[in-house]
Amino acid sequence: MKTFDFKPQLAATLRHYNRQTFMKDLMAGVIVGIVALPLAIAFGIASGVSPEKGIITAIVAGLIISVFGGSKVQIGGPTGAFIIIIYGIIQQYGMEGLTVATLMAGVFLVLFGLLHLGTIIKYIPYPIVVGFTSGIAVTIFTTQVKDLLGLTMESVPSDFIEKWIAYFQSIGTIDWWSAGIGIGSVALIALWPLIPMGKIRTLKALPGSLIAIIIMTIVALLLKQYAGVTTIETIGDRFSISNVLPDAQVPQLTWETIKGLVGPAVTIAVLGAIESLLSATVADGVTGDHHNSNTELIAQGLANLATPIFG
């Protein structure tokens, strides 16, 4: 019986690595990096932290999971399913509480991998995961309606129903320029695969999200520069992103804090395990490969242990 199952796929991949594979990986890495940057910023803001926190998480977690992970093609980083969970932890326990919860989740994930629980987690019914993540998607969308439509509101209620009531009461303050940019971005992402590309193969490889970011950013800049539209806010209008690398920080751990954060930490660990293993399983179906679930969980745990220390 195996007692230790930690076999990072990077070592096996490098044994047969060549220049052709490197060029393909380079192109994929550039595209994913460009798409992941604004996504990481958006996830950070929606979670209640500053934009650079999302960027740091994407860099540190992505690097660690890629180096130590059990899948050849999986890239780790911030995900929308955690926005509501992280936001709730910050509101109740603050940033230090989020740091402690993330560290604890990292320990749990490493233990899941060492105890060979990766194969068990994969048998959780898929409809449960779909229902859970769909509910989170609806909740996230609800939190973003104000900014999507450019509504003018003094405050946004925390309750789901109260939010929508407040939105309808403030619908008269909608900013059509902001709404047009937001809805246009969603439409472009959805319709991009249907647009005929002719013989331009390079464009076919670009994801719709990247195209939407580029086109809508240019449109917003042109409207501001030549049409005098000043109501479309940018990240720089709301936040100042620091270009200074953060110092490593170790939070103060107390027994009372640990006890209060066990529940949120377990939630982060279980949801992270389910999402990463389901994603790896889908990738296996596309590539014909087979990932090591226990190694993947250990890598996810290491990423959660390292990321909060760097801010």
C-alpha cells in the first residue's frame, strides 16, 4: 500500500521536452497570462481586497501549482467560486482572519493529498457541484449589478432580495455608457466563437475574453478622449495599484482565532479540492492524459500556504 503519493508532473514533462512544445507553451502562457491578469484584479476587488492582492495570488499560486501539481495542463489561481466566501471572512474577521483561514485551508489540502482523499473527492455528485457553483455565480452577478449599470447608490444592502429591491429603486440613475461597455463585453465574449474568422487562424486561438478586454478598453479610452465621456470608471480611478513587492508576513495565531476559522478554512479546502480535481478531470478528457489527484491536492495546499504570506 502506498503511503506517499507526491509525483509532480513537471519532472516527467521535462524529460521529453522540446523546442516545438516550448513554442506552443509560450503562446498558451502569454494568452492565459493576459486573460488572467484582469480576472485576478476583478476577483480581488469583488472579494473586498485591493487589486494587487489578486495579482499576487495569481502569480504565486499559479507558479507553485504548476511546479508541484499533478496535471500537465492545469493552471491554478483565483476563482470566482471563492468570492462570496472570502468576502464574508473579511467582513467578519478582517484581512488577518482571511490569512489564517487560507493557511489552515492549505494544511487541510496537504492532508487530503497525503491521506489519498483525492480519489474520494472526485466521486462527489457533479450536480451538487454545478448547483453550488451556479448559486455562487448568481450571487456574484448580483453584487456586480451596481457597477455594471453604473448606478448611483449610497449603499448596497447585503441581503440578496434587498439588493435587487435597491437596484430597481435606483434604476433611474443608470449610466448608459458604463452599461453599454459592460453588456457589450459580455455579448462579445459570448458571440466571439460564432464570428467567422475566415483564414485568420491566429484569431481563432484567441479567447473571447481577451478580445473583449482589448476592444472594450480601446472603446472606453476613445470615448473618454474624443467624446468627453467621463463616467466610465477604470481600475485606476478607484484604486492605486502598488508596484512594490510585498514583504513576507506571518500572522499572529491564537487558539480562539483558529477555532473560529475552522469552518471557513474547511469550506475553502473542500471547495478548492473539488474545483481543482473536476477541472483536472475535464482537462484529461481533452488531452487524453491522466492527472495525479493526490499530488494536485498537495500542490493546491502548498499554494494556499505560500500565497497569504506574500500579502
